[in-house]
Amino acid sequence: MDSTRALTQVNVTGLLGRFTHTVDFPATDEFVIVHGPNGVGKTMLLDLISAMSWPVDFTKIARVPFRALQMSFSDGSHLAVEKSGLESMNERGRITPSAESRTSPASLFFRIEGPGHTHITWSPKLPVGRSEARRVFMRLESSRTELLSHNQRLLRNQLVHGGDEVAVLDLLAQWGDDLPDALRDTLSELMPTEMREYLTSIVVHSIDTHRLLGLSAPEDRSGRRQRPTLTKVEEFAQDLARRLAKELAENSRTSQELDRTYPQRLLENPAVDVSEQAIRERYDAQNELRRQLGDISLVDDRSSVIEIPERMEDWQRAVLWTYLRDTEAKLATFQDTLDRVSRLREIVNSRLLFKHLEIDRERGFRLVSDDGQELELASLSSGEQHELVLVYDLLFNVPLGALVLIDEPEISLHVSWQKGFITDLRKIASLVRFRTIVATHSPQIAGKWADRMVVLGPDAE
């Protein structure tokens, strides 16, 4: 999220047709904990916040039953969305019309107001016959003819040959999940430029209760998804291997450029005013960094061992100092990854019993027992997998400065692990620099941070 525009309050009215919730989130706080029993709409509140980030998820906004949502920010601006005429979607992607829709059409209104922003309002509608809509269906028919459903063909005819604008909620009410993603993108493109730029600055990363679901196989000819081909732990292991390969490639480019210019730079600076002690201290520090990088298989910590003379000539100091300066620049390309991987191992290994996580350049993760036997990643318990997936996601997938939404972090976690969650979260946030809204049923998650907890009660409006 834009560092000058931190979320400071969320207010939702008419949630589930009965609740009004307000969550204050002071701009100076790293996190806020939303606590409450089942059925008060904690997950729905997170869904709405997520849906308002770019690209706007119109389906999710339609799916959640509420009347109005307002998000306030530290720059004094406010973003609001109001909905009327529709209830929530059912499991088949259809929206149930409300009583008010009998006298007025379904509507969705976005509004931005506040310092530095003119009063902007927008109700998303798609002009029928619009060329973008026509192109959407031409692309669908040319690439996935067998997957263009009967309902989608009817929708195409409505949009291409009809005579009036169609509100996005009316489209969703009539067609639900048959509305193609490409058409949803077209709706987003119609948003006023200033509103789109505002929403683009709201960066949200969601970690939901289904975080262990793995990578799905491609759709078959009928459009159905196959069973996951990888668990989420295996998927993240592969992701880490790719990241390490990318870091090695970047380091190779940096090293080649420094090696290419090394002779010329040495000739231009044949003497340096540096002590032998400073040279040895810098060399020792680099050896320690190499050792740490060797632990995560990024370098061979024995590959750059040199013998430093007991007494050095001026030319030797110049050669060694230039070499050490170059080495520092080469190793610096690994520093961010080292910090994140070290934090991953620290947190995960503090939870595992009789085994530990190792980092492998080719496979990402390796699970090793205390007696040295390699174990399958699938042998991790549900709680251990939740811990690994959650920590990895926070460390490697959250954009810098994002607002992170975590739903029920306590899933499958032992009470003692729940008590340590906020401490671990703060350690991770100190590296990645994000703010977090945590929705939980567990009082153990809050622990000593009870003053950061907002309780959502079951009281009706």
C-alpha cells in the first residue's frame, strides 16, 4: 500500500443483513486483530477489503451480503462502495434479488472523497454493442470454442445486439459465474482514470483458510478442474528453487561485470590508504557471510579462501582491498534472499519436532530427521504444513508495503504455536514491511496484544 495512504478504519453496514462493524487501525500500528464468534462476518469483511483492491473483484462484492463499506486512510481520503437491489450469490453463482429490486434496479456505486481528491462517483455499467465486449467473445470462441457455454452465448447476444447499458450487478444476477473473466476486466477498464489510479495504490495480499490447497491441473475439455497436482508445500518448494536459481543468475551477471573491469580499476588505484587490520576484519566478515550463504546452498563457502600475508606490501593492500570490495558487491546480491530464508528456517525449525528444514538449491526445501534421514514433505502434519505455508507466503509472496489479510491463522496449530504467532508475524513484517489485519476465533492469537484486538459481537443493528 502507498506509504502515504495507510488504512486507518473499515466500516461495514448491513453485513449479512444485520451487522454493523467498525475496525479502527491506527496508521502507526503494524497489525490489528479482529476477534469474534462464528457467524458475525469476519471472513466476509476481509473478502470485501480484498475485493476493493485492484483489479476490483465485482463478483466478490456481489457475493457478500452488505449495504455499504467505507475504508478510511491516513491521508484523510475515503473509499466507499454501496450496493442495493441484490442479496448474496448462491453456490451456483446466481444472485437472489432483494425486495427493493422489485421497485428499483440493482445498483453498485463507488465513491472516493477527501483531501487531494475530487468527489468521484461511479456505477459500473457495460454499454451493449461495445467493441470490447464483442472482442471478448471473439477471443473466447476462437481459443475455447468447446468451453463457451450456452449461457455465455446468450450473454454474448445480449451484450452485442442489445440496446441499453447493463449494470454489473444485473449481469452478475443474471449470469453469475458464467460471466467471463475477460468481460469483468472490460468492466474495470470503464472505471474513471483517477478512481482506477487510487485503487491501484491499495495493494492487498490475502491468506485465506484454504491456504493448503495446491496447484491445480489444467481444465479438461468439459471445463472441469482436475485434482491438485502439487500440495502447497511442494508448490512453494519449487518456487523457492526458482528464486534461488534467479538469484544465482543475477549474481553471475554482477560477478562477470566486476571481473571484467577489475584490472582497469586496479591500475587506476595502485595504492590505498587502508590498514592491514581493516583488510583482515573485512575478509573475516565476508567469510562469515559466505558460511551463511553456504548453509542455504547459494555459494560454496570454501571456494574463495585466500591466504592473507602476515605483513603486506602497498601493492598487496591495494589488490586485496579491491578484491574485497568486489566480493562484497557480489555477495550483496544474495542479502535479501538470505535474510528471508534465514527467517523462514528460524521460525519453522522452532516448531518442528525430531526433524528440521534445510534449503536445497535444486529442490527448494529438504526435510531431514534428527538422525540424518531425508523425509518426504508430505510427512509433515497438517499443523506443520500450515506453519510452513503461512510463513513462506508472508516472506516471499507479499509485495513491499502491502496490506495483508490473514483469516484464521490458528488452523491446525497447537495452542503454544498460536501464542507465538504475533511475535513471528512482527519478525517477518520487519523484513517485508507490511501491515496486517488478522481475523481469528482464538484468544491465544492475541495473547499480550489484547489492546490491538477489535471484538465483533453478534448484536443486531
